Amino acid sequence: MAFFRSMSAALLVIATGVSVPLHHANAREADNREAAAQERARETVRKMTAEEKVILTHGIMALPLGPNTPPMPEDAVPGAGYIAGIPRLGIPALRETDASLGVAYAAGLRKDDATALPSGLAMASSWDRALVEAGGKMIGSEARAKGYNVMLAGGVNLMRDPRNGRNFEYLGEDPLLAGVLVGHAIRGVQSNNIISTIKHFALNGQETGRHFSDIQISEANARESDLLAFQIGIEIGRPGSVMCAYNRVNGEQACAHNWLLNKVLKEDWNYPGFVMSDWGAVPNLDSALHGLDQQSGEQLDAEVFFGSKLADAARKDPTWAARLDDMNVRILTAIYAAQLDKYPASKGGQIDYAANAQIAQEMAQQGMVLLRNQNNVLPLAAKGKNILVVGGFATTGVMSGAGSSQVIGAGGPAATIPVGGTGPFAGFQKMNLHRSSPFAALTTMAPQATFRYRNGRSVSEAVAEARKSDIVLVFANQWASEGFDQPDLALPDGQDALIDAVAAANPNTIVILQTGGPILMPWLNKTAAVLQAWYPGIRGGEAIASILLGDSNPSGRLPITFPASESQLPRPKVDGFDWLEPDFVGRAPKGAKPLLVDYDIEGSDLGYRWNARKGHSALFPFGFGLSYTRFESSDFKMKGMTASVTVRNIGDRAGSTVAQLYLTDTPSGPQRRLAGFEKVSLKPGESRKIDISVEPRIVAEFKDKHWIIASGTYTFAIGENAEQLVLTDSVKLNQSTLKP
């Protein structure tokens, strides 16, 4: 069956009343290409011997990280994984690299460098489809030039807990925004004739006990939140592979989950590609019958299940034989659709690092969010001549998140700060700074000012220097990594106290945050400005300086909610955090029972939706972001499932904003859901009429195994953010039923 043939219009309308727009402009062309790849895959499988049929179904982690590491194959490239090819049939080996932010460092074993994009939350803050796709295209090109043909990109787990250690890799809390952006990121990666994954399927919302946390959630709540982000991402990006998750869902391992993998992914969504496991996530041989197609990083599992054991099962039982054929067809469909055999990746390709760094810098600038700017203290140009810079290793480099997504540029890290740990993954437990000093960039770009630096280790010293300065820039960091969650939403290492004291000493204190997610800000009202810089990537220092000095106009909008307190969260504490030791591998202690995590508390109401349900006001709401200019919206009208609004730049400098369309009321009652969005760039005085298509599944509710749009009146609003709605209009819709 053609890839998403039943979804050629994204979703089939069973009852009339809603026209559903295509997610993919060339959907029919893609259907035809993938149908041809699938038929070719079937022909190849018919030529395979029994022994060859278990070659593509399992592979190693291609890094020498312990005594169980097998010898590296000659054609392997040090990286996340390697699956042998079948030369007799012209099938290439799969050489896999992490991750969504660039070609991963692989503990420095490759002895080369790569371009680090800003964090996923920074990318999502751009709300810019084209820019995110360009970033995907860039990192995919580097992967290909280094000899990889599979990139373990496409992270789209929604932020259910703001303390999740991997939030920085992902694209926020909203299924529409995250799904659209990850689809474009995947499309960019795969434009290089390599395969991208989408991961981690599904409901992988915390690192604490990630191998044995058991997510409790209803089908409707899952479909309307995390699964919808994956569904939209798959429709737009058409990834060759889906990577399943470590956690359990309603009692079953995600990588051996018949409902998730067979029913939802392969039956309801007609997904024709293959499901690869996360590394060390395969519980048994029966995972194959439950929908898993490939065992990754097999030395991390208890056994190699998808080798001789799988071959024996297929030899004895026709059901297993048919399943093994299907596994190979799916893997080969992805290989042929991406044309890995026709355009083989090989080491030594040309990389224009300077051009790629410019893409990373542009993404960082577009993704920085100006949270506060009292009395227009920013931009800094011509305001201060005597500027103190405090903390955050600002003279050394910028922060990056750690774990399998860690990317390092030319010359290695600017600094490496050991965190400690044991075991084969202890090498990942280091704070690495990119070689891009904000202090150096500021002094270069603003030679008329005098910049001084204090590291912030002594609060009294910083306060004394702050009193002698026109302006103080405090850089505050929160390091995050795969393998553990944050204990709370406070800044670590006493930085809250430092900011509070410095801001009390100098009211012109500007805070630059390099964090992996939201934090609390007990010092907020004492400061003049706050810039959320996230982990800003390989040219982060230059990007920060560009925003602070006004060379770039901040246009980022938050893709997540900054809660006002931890008591506002559905789970005030991370489940299991109080009794589990942080561990990168995260396996259960001996004798431990599954860790039950109740996602039905919030259901599909994540972040701003939860706040709307509970009547909470955020510290900074989803969609929030300031600019150095001002925008005005007018003439908002709904016509069917399309909104139109005119946006005007009423300020005195060029800038970009995001027209955010929210569903606010339905026949079932009040709602708060992002239903569509468009980013627009305008010169001073310029206005533009924008049309925004409504995603029908945001309007619908999942009932009786289908998406149901009830007949009645629906109210929509144009918002500055999820809490500040400025224009409303209503429209009547007929009842419609959409396929799952």
C-alpha cells in the first residue's frame, strides 16, 4: 500500500462538512515513490536466503564502550549503530548517528567536528517551518558527508514535565506546533538521501526510571496529545523509521507494544517504514510479533533476540516466517525510498562549516525569546559604556545539553566540566561548552563600550562591581542531559541568589538564560530584562550579542509554558525522583516494581491547556515573546476551517511575529488549543493579510475510535500568546468523522 494512501488528504472525511488540507504538497508523488519502493522491497525479499533475512533485523552499537563491544566492522563509522548490509543483493549497511541537533560527538571517537544547532526548544521557539527544515537539511548533509545514511533525529516527545532532562532536545508541549516542526526537520534531513527516525514512540516524558516507568493513559488522551504530534510529524516528514521508547505504556513495553506499533502506527496510520528499538529497549523475541522490526544496539539488551532466535522461529512457524518477511520489506522500503543504494553515503564528503554555522546562528537568533524589557533597556546600543558581565562561563563559551544528542564543533569543547558517574556511559556525564564566547562577541561587536567580567563565584564581588557599572549582564546556566531529570525548577549552584543580589545592587540588570527548559524566577521583578537564549548552538555567543546589541530583532515565542510555581504542575514532583538514583542507563533496581505514572491527571491538556483548565496564570505563557518593535492584529474572520487576519508592524523597525490561532470554545464547552499559526516578517508600517488553516484534529475529539467534530458553534481567537487573546470570531461546523 502506498505510504499514507489512506491519508492522501491527511485524513479522510467520512461525513461531509470539513475540508482537510494536504500536509504534504507533493503527497501523490511521495505516495508513488514509496509504493514503488515497497514493491521493489518485496521483490528483494523473495530473493533472500533464510540466513540473509535476519541480517537487517539487528545491529550493534558502533562504539567501543565496554568489554561486550564486538569488533568494529571495516565499513562502520563510529557512531550510534551499525546494521550489516547484503552485498549480494546490493543492500547497503546502515550506518547510524545521533541525533536531532547535529552529528553527535560519539565521545570524541570520530576525531572530527560537526555543526551544533541550537537546542530543540530554541528551534521550536522560532515557530518557523522553513528555518527548521533548513536546519534539518544542514545536519543531514553533514551526516552524509561523514559516511552515515541513518540519522536518529526527529525527537518529538511532548513536554509533560518541565524537569525532564531531555526537554531541550524536543519541540515543546503542543502537539500541533511540535508535530509540524518535527515533520519539517525530518523532511530536511531526508532531503540528503538518508533516513531519519522520529522518536521516541511514545509517551516518553521523563528520564527518571525511564526503563521501567509505566505510563497510565486513556486512548483518547494519548491520541489527542503525544500521538497526535507523532502522527502530524509522520505525515509531513515521512520518516523512514520510527524509534520506539524505553518506557511502558499501560503495562506493556513501548518496543513490544502491539497496540502502539501494530494497531496505531501500522494499521491506523498505514505507516510502511520500520520500527527500530531504542538502544537496550528490547525485552524479548515476541517484540517482533508486537510490531518491532529491528533490534538496535543489541549488546545493550539481555540477548540478541532478532538473530538466530528469530531465524529459528521463522523456520518452524509460518506466522513467524511471514512476520520476518514483513520486517525486511519495511526496512528495505525505507532504504529504497531514500535511495541509499543509488546514492551511497561515504566518508570524506565536503562540508562548508562556515555556511552551516550561519544557519545555526540564524536559528539561534530566531529562537531567542525576550521575556522582559523594562523601559526598553534593550537593545544595548548607545545605552551603556561601562558594562559588567557576570557568570555563566561567558568568556569561555555557551552551554550545550548532554547525552546522545551532544554535538561538538571544531577544536573540541571550549571547556569540559566533569560531573561524575560510573559505567559505560559515564563519558556522557560532562558539561561541554561550545567555542563561542558571548563576552568576546560583545567586545568585538560593540567596541565603543567597556566590558568587564566576573565569574560570579563570589556574590559580594559581583555586587561591588555591579554598583560601579552602567549595566550588568548576568549569564545564568542550567545544564541538562539525557539520563536524569532536574530536581526542581530553581537555577542550580546558587545562581538565583546571585541574580537577586546583583539586581538589588543595580536596577539595570539583564539576565541571559541558557537553560534546558523553564525555570522559576524569584528575582524577576528586580531585573530590567530577561532573554531566554536556551542552548544556542555553535554560534551562540554571536547570536546572543546580536540580540542584545540590536543587530537582530528578537522574534522567538515560547513553545512551552513557564509555570509560576511547581504547585501548578499536574505532578508537583517527578514520579520516582525521591527514591531512584540518577543513572544514564536508567534500568530498574533489582526487584523494583514498575513505576506507575498517571498521565490521565492532565490527559491531553498539557502546559497552557492545563493552566486554562485549572485557571492558572503562568509566569510566562506558551506563545509569549517580546520584540523591539510592536505589532497589531485586525480584521479577524473565520470562514469554515480557515482564519484570516491582518497583521501590521506599528513600530519603527523591521521584525517578525507569529499569528497564533486558538480554539477557545466548542459545543462541549471551553477549550484552549493552538489550532494554527503563521510566522510573518514585516517592515515598519507594513501590513499583511494572513490565512491560517485550522488543523481539524485540534477541533475534534477522539471518540469511538475516530476523530469526531461535533455539529455546532466553535469560537476561535487570535492571541498574542495562550493567555492574551485579542480578537475572536465564531463559526458553525457540521458533524464530521475523521479516520484515526
